[in-house]
Amino acid sequence: MEEKETITLYDEEGQETEFEVLGIVNVEENDYAILVPLDEDENEGEEAYIFRIDTDENGDEVLTEVEDDNEFEAVREAWEAISEGDYDIEDVYEEDIDDEEDIDDEEE
């Protein structure tokens, strides 16, 4: 059985949500993480979220919300072509997730 790659993100109130990393897609020389919450209640609609993978001033990878509509649509279309429409991509900045989070890979 293949192990899922997961990360934990924190919202503005410090509440943590664990996400499965469905994949990484490269669009116009940028990498984007496609994430889906592991919490069953949050994952009822099979909704995935897009974060751009950036590097902070310390050289650490951080996830940044995609606020530009054109960038968001380009990534959504690229992911949906790869995943064959298995997930609906939600506009992440409508959620209460901080716009930059460290990537914490957890292997179980």
C-alpha cells in the first residue's frame, strides 16, 4: 500500500488541518501543490486546493495562496488535465488558511 504524503497547515486561529498532497504541478516555471484535506467532514465534496511553492528568505519552502485569477485558472486547468477531473479545485483564499505556511512533510 502506498503511503500518503501529508502536510499540516494552520489557520488564523491556530487550528491545524492535515492535508494529503495529491501532487505537484509545474506551470510557467512555478511549482504548485495540490492539496486535499484529510478530515472527512472537510473532504465530502472531494475538493482540492492550490498553493504555489515559494522559497522564503531562509531558503525554506513555503506555501503561498494563489490570489491572481489567471494564475489560479492556469494551474487548475493543468491539474484537471492530469487528474482527469477527480477533484474540484477551490479558490483557497476563500478559506481561513494562512497565506504562507511551512511545508511539514509527515510520513506515517
